[in-house]
Amino acid sequence: MIRGIMNETSPDAVITVDALSARSIKRLGCTVQMTDTGIVPGSGVGNHRAEISRKTLGVPVIAIGVPTVVDAAALVFDITGNENIPQSERERAGKMMVTPREIDVMISRASRLLALAINCALQPGMDVQTLLSLV
């Protein structure tokens, strides 16, 4: 899909936004990660997709992500502080992903924040109030 859009529009760069897996519940919904090295969607939850990067698309890629899930092993460690969980249990718990009950609110806030930030960066001639009215 991305290649099809690129063929039609010939962009100078690509901005990707994705949900991320966190290693701590403290990061859920309150961290934004940004990189210019691209992203491999789904890699944090073991659902690897095709890499999206300058190497694969031929243009600079800015990848932005917000942690929205944590694996159960990280959750147990955050709550108990116990690092001595048996490896077999860690592996089993690491296959289960957990998301906060208020995920819909979290996604709504993150999407508005990212939309405003991206628009501020790409539309420097527009004031914040005007941009806020668009998102």
C-alpha cells in the first residue's frame, strides 16, 4: 500500500506512525518515540511486517511511535519487582500482551498530539489555534 501511494505521489519523505510495545507500564501512553531509521511494524509483539525505511523506500523515513501494549512478563515485574521469575514462566507470559482499560482515550489523545506536532512541523505558516481547529 505504501509503495502504491509513493508511486502516485512521489514524496520527498515518509512519516510513519505506529503503536509500540513497552518494556514498562510506566511508558504506556506517555512516551513518544521518534527515529529517522525507519520501523519494522509488529516487531515488538512478534508479528513482524516489512521494514519501512530509507533503504526499502528510497526516501527518508521518520518513524513515530507511542507505546500502547506491554507483555505480561514486564507487567509482573513492574508490579512485583521480582526479577527471579523462572525462564519458562517469563517466556509464557511474554507471549501475552496487555493494554490499559482506557486505551481508547489514550489513542485519541496521542493521535491529536501527533497530528498537531506533525502539522506544526510541516505548516510553519499556520498558527497553533488554526491547526488545533483541524484536528
